[in-house]
Amino acid sequence: MSVWEWFTDPANWTGENGIPVRTWEQLEISFFAMAIALVISLPVALTLGHLRKGVFLATNVGNIGRAVPTLGVLTILASIPEIGIGNLAAILALALFAIPPVLTNTFTGIASVDDEVRDAANGMGMGGFAILSKVEVPLAMPLIAAGIRTATVQVVATASLAALVGGGGLGRYVVDGFALQDNTLIVAGAILTALLAMAAELLLSFLQRRVTPKGLRQAGQAEVEAQEIPAAPAPA
Amino acid sequence: MAAAVVALAGCSSSGDDAGGDAGGEEVVIATTNFSETKILASMYQQVLEANGVNASVKELTTREVIIPALQTGEVQATPEYLGSLTEFLNKEANGADAEQVATEDAAATYDEAVRLAEPEDLTLLEPSAAQDQNSFAVTGEFATANNLTTLSDLGTYSQESAITLGGPPECPKRTFCQLGLEEIYNVQVDSFLPLDAGGPLTIQALQQGKVDTGLVFSSSGSVSANDLVVLEDDQGLQPAENILPALYTPAVTDTISEALDSVSQALTTDELQQLNAAVEIDRQSVDQVAEDFLTEKGLLSQ
Amino acid sequence: MSPLAAVLPTEAANPWLSWDYVTSNSEELVAAGQEHLVLTVSSVLLAMIFAFPLALLVRRYRKLEAPVLGLSGVLYTIPSLALISLLWPIFGLTPWTVIIALAVYALLVVLRNTVVGLDSVSENVVDAARGMGMGKRQLLAKVELPLAVPTILAGIRIATVSTVGMVTIGALVGYGGFGTLILSGFQNNFYHAQILTATLCCVLLAVMFEVLLQIVERITAPWARKQIV
């Protein structure tokens, strides 16, 4: 069966192994993983960035975090009876995997807000929280958003690994295709995952532009690309 | 870089190593990452070395990866299971819907397998008495609560409440697996969860109640260790799964055949289970377990 | 001690950390480490071989920039699991299956950093060099490349460290370094010590690369310790 035939076969669009269900599972896994990653990393990075403390932690978590093999974390989590096999292990492993880019970018964005700007805000009588929320976060927004975007795209692409530990998602097609010696299925799974990751990329870069304060927009794009911590290519 | 890669590739391709001895070409023995085949591969390697044949082990994943590599001579030997291999070759030769040729009769199945293997450049040595059948297991609790001891019992039980089944992704399309359960035992399957072939995923899924019944290997050490009960195959769904060495035909020599035959002859199903338990439960090293067995049987001395 | 050990439940029979495992399997661990090292270095070198000419091409023909960077971005969204599964029928059970797949991912990082690094050389500097009578080639070799070195090296470092983590997935086709140990530990009735040791070794290898390459960066471009890593 050709890949085209596979995609046009109505049977592949229905049921629990159909494209809509598997795509939804992939999104679900990615969503929860990102939610956990944000809840953990944003408060830490905002606080540390505002206090200008923990440069070592923030940058090294970012650098070394990339090297933690997701396969290892995934199998470790799946081996813990309380977590077990399936989507939960994948969600937790992916959350861990998404923390470094968000943490590092957010910290760097906040910490590199000009001291003069902060002094000016202070002079206007703003307290620490007001400076953070009204000055630092808006100014750091391009970098923060870039970190979230990078992490999300990676998570969406990597969520395929859930299938290795008995979970669902689009990786199901790849793993099953491998077991069945069915290259059509592997290619179909790869195409669907890549499309979903690209859709996430487009959506988030649109949102990123929307949340970037107008004054920063002009310089915004090129500047962010240039100083962005280059994406960790870790769809592993 | 090229040199480094070549060096790495050298581990798997037939050895033009400087140390190549009179044993000639290196025999690379492929194995899945299951303990049992790793033990068998280690035995093959050690017994070949003891007979002056240069041999190494390459750990791979599944039959789908290993057999094609064996057919092209990328690897030269692998431990296999009679029924499963026969059906794999049958499907390769006659298409995915080919009628099943492997049966409970080991001798007849072996003849069939040899016939299918010959044109594929595969040589199958005599099967051992030791077997490791695909089996279906439930948790001890589930078996007691529903009074299950055989697969026929499971068929009856499933009429009331259809079961969830766990197994390798190919299970729903395989006669040994879901198709056979449905046809021979009239088991009503409510849903199928793709996991692995008797590996950790299936065992965890059973323990966590994610599936009622899962495909396991009867001699696996982790079956008993995890309080699972194998349901008796009372209607003979599973074919004979005797262990046999499969070889790349151009690499076969008398020395190799005789050495590997000696392992097959020494092995029994009971011993196989003990060896698996030594690795999977007592955490002894694969090579050590294999060596101890071969020494005990006197197969390492010339 | 890993902080993980405090959190994870340990059983007498199957502990997460076991020095005994390390000593009795040291040969296996060393072999896996060597394989991991060779696979990582080969992949990044292969990516560099393609990334540098591509970067020059993109700078010469600006129209190519969007398609080339876009395409490498697309390749980057293909799950490694699928890429390796697709490459093995072509390259078989050779290390190339894994090396090529990983090089594809490293390519984007190295390429993007090289282009950004070359582009970020300031106009004034370029003008000054032109004023001194430098041709395009001289400009590249004597001005742009040396100034771009920190960014390019950072790209190589990030690609290398990420590749260390990704090598593990090569276990699917028999070349995964520590990944092979992780996967077989999982298969072997959840052999905790093996899974965790192999994972930690993988991180250790990455830390070594990180430190080593940071030192190289410092030596080659001591003027350019930026705040951004």
C-alpha cells in the first residue's frame, strides 16, 4: 500500500487507531507535558532572573538538560510501579525535557533587562513585583516566547516516544510499523508527526509575534533569532 | 571520522581484524534484547570460540530486524524459535495472508521451515528439545477470582465480559495471537493494547490491570517473579517453539554446525527457565550464566 | 549519589543504584561508552561537513536562505524514532543508519549558528575591510570567519551535547551506545541498576563534551564570553 493510499483509506480515519484519535492523543500528551514544564520552570526562572541569582544553575540546567536521554528517563519512569507504562510516563519525561529551554530562555530574558531600565522603574516607585510584571516580563517576552515555542515544537515531535512504553499518540504508527515491517505505516507516522510539529511552530510563532510588545516588534524577529539559545534538536 | 566509523562497522561485519586466526571469518551472532536469546547467543559464541571459531554477539531488537540481516550475511547466526520463524518465513514467501504451516508437531514444522529457509540462504540446524512457547497469562488474582486455568476457560469467561488483550503490535493480525484466540477459543476481545512480545510492557500492563490477558513467553523468569499465571493452551493453538540456530548458509561450516548442535542437544525447557531466572531475577550476568551452563555440560573443553 | 536515588523506591533485589553492577559490568559499560562517543563525534562531524558549505551557499545566494533553513527545520520535526526506522532499510545494520539520522538533527543547529555568526559581523567592520582592499574571499577568511567563530563553536557544542542524548535511540537498530544498555535493562525485567547507570553515564559524557568544548571556545575566542550561552 502506498502512503497516499494509506492516507485516503477511510478506515485509517476512524476508530481508536484512527488518525484523529492518535493526533488528539499526541496533542494531549504534549499539552500536559508543557503545562507541567511551565508550572515548574516559569516561577523559578522569573524569580531567579529578577533577583539576578543562579546564573550557573539556569545556564547549566539548560545545557546539560539537553543531554539527558529521554529514552532513559522514559524507561526509568515506566519502571516505577506508581507511574507505570503508558501516557503518564511519557508526559512526565517530556515535561522534564521541556524544562531546560523554557528555564534558560526565561531566566536570560529577565536577567538581561537593562539595569537602567530597572532603576528608572524603581525611581517611579514600582515595587519588585510591579517591576517584574510590568517592565521585565514585557521586555523579556520575545525570549520567553521563543523558549516556549522551541520547547513545544520539540515536545510535539518527541511525544512519539510514548508509543515505546505502551502509550498512544502518532508514535503508535511508527512503533507498530516497525513491528509489522510496514514502511508505509512508519512513513505515515513520520509525516503526521512532522505536520503536527510544524503546525505548532506556525501557531506559536504567530502568538509570539502577538505577545511581543509593539516597540520591540520591529527589531524583534532578527534579534530573537540571533540571540535565541539555538533550539536543542532533541526529538529523542 | 571515516576510520572511526569503519572501526565501529568492523564490529559487525565479518572480521578482517588483524587478529583474524585460522578460524577464518568472524561469525557474528545476532540476538534480540530479550534475556533468553541473549543467553543463547552467548552460549553460541562461547562454544564457537572453544572450537576455534572467531565469534561475536550483536544485540539487536526484533526478528523483523534480524532475519533480513541474516539473509544478506550482515550477521551469520541467531538463536530462533521454530514455529515463529516458520511463520515469519511463510509470510515472507507467501504474503501476509498465507495459511499457517507451523503446527504442534515439531518434526513436521521443522521440515516445512527448512523448505522455506533454503531459497533464502538460511540454514536451520536441528531444533533443541527446549522450547519457549508464546502463552497467554493473567494475574494470579484474576485467575483465582474467575476460576481460570485454561484458555478454554478464558473463552467461556469472555462471553460474559469481553477481555482486554495486550501483546506485540502485530498480535491482532497473527494466528498465534488474537486471531487464534478468537477462532479457536472463541475469546471475545473488547480491545487490544499494543505493547511488546512478552516483555516488560506486557508484564506491567497485566499488573496494573490495563489488560486482562497478555502474551508472554512461557519460560521467562519474569512471569513467575511477577505473580502471573499462564493459561493452559488446551486446544493446541500455539505451534512447537523449539529453539534452533539459524545460520547464513554461505557461512556454515561443519565445525560451526557441530558446535551449535552440541548446545541444542544439551538444553532442556526446565534448564532454560532456570537460566532465565538467573539473569532476570538473580541478576547474574548473561555471559556468566551461559558459561556456567556450558562448563557444567562439558561443552567448553575440547 | 544522584538526587534521584532519594526519591525513587528501592527494593532489595532490584536497586536503582548498585556499585556492584558497575564493577561487574565495567567492560560492557566501557564498550558502550566508546560506541556512544564514536557515534556522537561522527554525527556532528558529518553535520559540519554539510553545514559549512551550505552556510556559504546561503550567504552567497540569499534567495536560498529561506528554503534551506526551512527544509532543515522540517527535517528537525521528524521524530528520530521514525527517521531511524526509515533509514535502516537503506543503510542496514551499520552505524551509518544512526549517524545520518543524528547528523540531520545536528545540521540545523550548526547551519543556523554559522549563518547567524557570519551575518552578525558588523557592517562597519566589513566596510573597513573592503576599504583595505580585501576581496570577498579574503573578507570571509580573514574577517568574517574569525569573528563568527564563537557563535559557530557554540552551535557545534550545543549540537554535540544534544546528540549525546539522542544516540540512545539508535538502540533500535543495534547502535545506541548507552541506549542499548537502557533498552535491554528495560527488557530484562526492569533491571533498574542498568537503566539508571546507563542514563547517568550518558549525562556524564555530555558534561564532558560541554566542558571540553567550552574550554575550546575560551581558547579560540577569549574576547567573546557572552552572557548568552
